[in-house]
Amino acid sequence: MSAAAIISPPAAETIDDKLGSHTISLFVHDRPGVLVRVALVFARRGYNIESLVVSPAAAGGFSRMTITCSGDPATLDQIIRQLAKLVDVVRAIDHTGDAAYETEIALVKLEVHDEDRTQVLQIAEHFNAKVVDYATDSVMLRVYGGSEKLDALIGLLRPYGMSELVRSGKILMARGGRET
Amino acid sequence: MSVQIPTGAERLIQCLEREGVEYIFGLSGGAAMPLFDALVDSNIKLIMVRHEQGASHMADGYARATGKPGVVLVTSGPGATNTVTGLLTALMDSVPMIVLCGQTISPMLGKDAFQEADVTGITYPVVKHSYLVKRAEEIPLVAREAFHIASSGRPGPVLIDLPKDVTQGPCDAPFVDDVELPGYTVPNRADPEDISAAAELLKASKRPLLYVGHGAVISGAGKAIVSLAERLRAPMVNTLLGKGATDETHPLHLGMLGMHGTAYANKAVVDCDLIMSIGARWDDRITGKLDEFCVDAVKIHVDVDPAEFNKMVPLDLAILGDARLVVEDLLPQIEPADSEAWLAQCEDWRQRYPLKYPKQGGLRAQHVLDRLNDLTRGKAVITTDVGQHQMWAAQFCLSTSNRNWISSGGAGTMGFGFPAAIGAQFGQPEKEVWAVCGDGGFQMTQAELATAQNHKLPVKCLIINNNYLGMVRQWQELFYDNRYSGVDLEGNPDFVKLAQAFGVQAWRIKRPADVDRVLALAHEYDEGPCVVVAEVVKEDNVFPMIPAGAAVKDMLIEKPKAPMQKPTGST
């Protein structure tokens, strides 16, 4: 427990209440250093990026970044303006609360004993998770969907000896004719 | 006939010539040798400095005095890292600057080569943009983009890192005129609806105040702002960096606002019912305690950088655009406000709370600067360093024309004033240029006396010597119970002898009776640089003062009798 938490646990709780998770989508010029420039806008405030996905965009020479992070709305608004100001950032949009399709992939490895296997496979089936590796003393599952669904599945699997977890991070796209 | 293909370095220098570069401020080294070699055959004049920080502040002073980007050329590793303070200074104050850095050969990047530093990595937070050039054919495009980015919109420094194999290798890539930067747009004219909304708000105001910042200097909005003030019948105040955009001797001008601004400017801030920022970013030195800043006043903000909107204070109206164009578009819709009582009130404050200083008790910095103001009457370019002398110069040396006031505001960089004056003098050879420095800051870049002397540059340096880091000492006196720590500059050199050692003419002012005579000597002297050392009283304080984090209304006109709490605001 950190010193700050010992001194003021109630304050920490109130902050948590205020800090919702946000998903920011960036459309960037694909040039060396653009990822560092983006990361520094968060880092100079001591903000943590929770997940980050970078991939080529439909147009050549451009990339997509999908970033999730938590913070108070006023600061995040400022962060988005400062991201948009970067020479290599074409667009920066906070999609939180927007009509957007969101998804994520997770890979989960379980050191699962014989007596638990049926239970684990039942949970996996319920979440449409696919067994992608089946070994003597481990099982690997692949699941995709909304981040909340993945959180729920992982919560259920945790008691069964989850040894590794890799999540892709959230990606999203605005629905209809709206720009991402 | 064989055509010789230029080297990357030669191509880059040709690009700089096309950009209209007159001077490069630089210091050589191994990785920069191809670039220095290319300068031999160029019309661009190389101003060789004694330390790269000096070069960066010279380029900064040149840029602020002319509006054109200042150019720095340094070598890799320590040469490049020595410009970091200059980059921060330029970024914080929106100054167009190009820093060219030599770099190890590209196959050695990341291998801890001799004098290798990850310069683009080190400087990301202190540049508007930067480039690491990997192929010589990129040079013309990078150069054009760099100048475009540095000098347009909200200006700022751009760094170009140039591996030696790139500058040494051949480059016959054609020159570039137009750049395509889909992520970079430069606001120009504002939305007409925003202009009309501003006109409505101004019309309804009875106590309007125009708050003028560096953006007004950069866009040359001063003339339009004075017309706005006259037509609307509104007083003006300016920030430290807004000095000179509008004539500070204008009857509607209340001088500088903020932490050490005039009492009447700050009283106007407290009582106004509308405050309109024109290119000023509501800095913490201006607002003091945010919760109490202009709570009931309508707030309008004109800025070319949308990231500044609502950053510090919630706005009633944000107008995105170039300051000059916005104010010019606004003018036809302006009618006089019902503000005569307000103007009378401001005038009453001006009479009741003038800037003042004791006339007895030894030589005072304020006296020297007051007389310098009388001598130069706003005609000279004045640069300052950072500290008490800076605030006194801001209070007493009134600026009357654009780009005649050059000071490190956002970064508060000590060591800035003297090299900035050198750069300003190169940029404005016909003007009288004075650097006002403290004894602390001057020593940080004093080696540039050699640079000034080499070029017989008629720059004048006034050192306000109190043998202290005076501003920190003032805070220790006011807020730390007189516990002085790390402020005594015991061991200072004799600055007159120091200047003479560089072959520079120098005089000393010891008594108030010397002031006019010595300043006049320096004013007349045109054979090269000169130094005036004013040996002022050791312990003097800058007032008015709004302690950091206090509300503007809690401004101190003079030293309070009772001990004070430590300030809670930003530094």
C-alpha cells in the first residue's frame, strides 16, 4: 500500500468514482516518433494508458490508434486537444458514450486439473470462447467481444488456475456514417 | 559537362537560403562538419558562439525581434543537448526556431557511438515538431516542412537531427515549395458567428477589459487592438510578453497585469465585468488563485491554438483564429460601450496607486531602469534576463512598438537576456538594443561577450548587480522567515574588469548621481558592445506582488508588517 493511500483512503475512493474509462481514437500520419509524441501527452501528467492498439489505416501512410485510459473529463478534454495539436495527428476523438462498435480479443491459459476441466469448458462455451490449444496440463482459450464480457469471463476463470492472460486492447469504429 | 551533385549538407544550406535565412548561430563539432563546410560557400553568415545555449537564445532573440525563424546549428551529443533549455524557452513563448543538429552516421544510431545522443528522444517534450533524417533525398521536404511548422499558427521550435552520412552523401532531390501536412492546420479568419457573438458581449459590457498577450505581438494585432480599445472605450492591459503589441503609454493602457503588474491593471482585472484575452493564455502568473479569478466577468478568448481554450478558466466565448484578423473583423461591429464611469475608475486607480520606489537609501534598480526608459523612450529593443530586474524593467521600461520587448516568460530562463539581445541586434541592426540582466543570469551566458565583441556588435548590456539571486531572496524574506539559502552570489567577478578582459567597453554606476551620465555614455557608444554595471542596494523587493496562488484582489502594494504564509501556487 502506498503512503498516499494510507494517508487518505477516502479521497482515493472519490477519485475512482469520478474517473470513468474513456476510449480515444486517433487517426495519425504514419511517421517515426508519432507513438512517443502521443504517449508523452499522457505521461507528462502522470496519466496511465490502459490499453493501446496501433494498426495501419485504410489509407496508405496513415495509422489508427485506439487508446483507453481513465481520468476526469476536463483533463481528458485537454489531453485530446493537445493530441489533436500534434503535427502528425490528423484526428483525435473521444468515443466514450458514442454509438460505436467496440471489441477486443483475449487469450487465456489455464493450468487446469482433470477435475476442473468440464467446468472450465462449460464456462468457455457460455462465452463463445474457443479452445485453441489443449495440452496435458493446460488449456488455452480465445475469446472476443466487448471488454465487459471479457472481464466477466476472466473473473469466472480466475479461480481455476489462470497462468497467463493476453488481451489485445479495445478497438472500435463509429457506427453509420460517423467518423472514427 | 559533368554536373556536380551537391552533398546533403550543401542541399540543406541551399534550402535555408531559399527560406531567406540571413544568420546561423552555431558551434561546430565532428558530426556537424559537413554542414559547417557547406556554409563556407554560402551567403548565410555564421555567428559562432561560445556555448550552444547562447546560440539558441540568440536565434530566439533574432526571431522575436524580426518575426522570422532563428536558426541554430550544433553538433551531436552534448552540442545538441546544450540547446534543450533554448528549445524549452522558445516552445513556452511560441518562438519560431530551427535547430539543426549533427548526428552520428546512421548505421551507428543506437550503438552508443562517440558523441551520440538520442536527440529527437530527449527533445520530444520541448519541440513543436522534430525530424530524424534517414535519407538525404528527404532534406528539401524536411526543410520546407520545418520552416512552415516553426513559423505558422502558434509558432515554435522545430529540431532536425542530421546523421553525418546523410549530410555527407549526395542529394539532388528537387526543392520543395508546397507541403502536405494533413494533421496540421493553421487557423486564419474566425467563424463570423463567433465575431458577432463577441460584439454582442462587448456591447453589453459596462466594465470591459482587453487583456493582450504574446499572440497579439506575433500576429501584429496591436494597431487593431488600439482601435478596438478606442472605439469600444475599454482599457487595455498586457502580459509580460504582450508588452509592445500596444503602446503602453496610450491613455487607455494600464500597463502589465499579473504577479508583479501595476496595481491599477490588477484592480481593473478584479472589477471588470468582461475580460477579453487576445493571444494570452491565462497563465498562473496572471490569474493567481483560479477559483477567485474574474468569477463574475464574461470571459472571451481569442487564440490561434484551440488547446488553450478552457485550459485554465472556463470561457463564455472562444474564438479560434489569428489575433489580428479576429480583431480587424470585429472592429466594424463595435460601438462605444457605456464605460465612461469605468474608465474614470481606472484612471483614479492609476493616480492613487502609481508604481513607486524610495528615492533615498542608495542606488536602486528601479531608478536606473526609470532613467533608461527616459533615455530610450520605447524606441530601443529591450531584452531581459529573469528575476527582479526583469519585473522592474517590465514595470518601468514602457514598450511602445511591436517586437521591442524580449523576455523569457513561460520558461523563465536565466541566461537568456544577453544572448537574446545579441540575436535581436543582428536582426535589427538599425535599432538600439539593451539587454537588462541580473548578476546571476548574466554569468550563465557571459562568455557570449566574445561573440558580441568579435562582430563589434553595438549591443548594450546593463547588469543590475545586487550580488544576490534577488527574486528568490525576496521570497525567502517574505515567506521563509528571512532564512536565506543559496541566494548569496558572493564571489561575483568585477563585471567591469570582466568585460574589459573581453575587450568590451564597460562603465560602473555606483551612485544615483552617476545614472544619467553613464547611461548616456553607453547610449552614444557605437564602436561595439558595451556593459554598464549598476551596483544597486543588495536587499530590495519587487512590488506590487500577488503571492503565487493568492487571489488577484489580495495583491500586496508593499511589504506587509506581519509574517506571511508560504505561497501555495505554482512556484
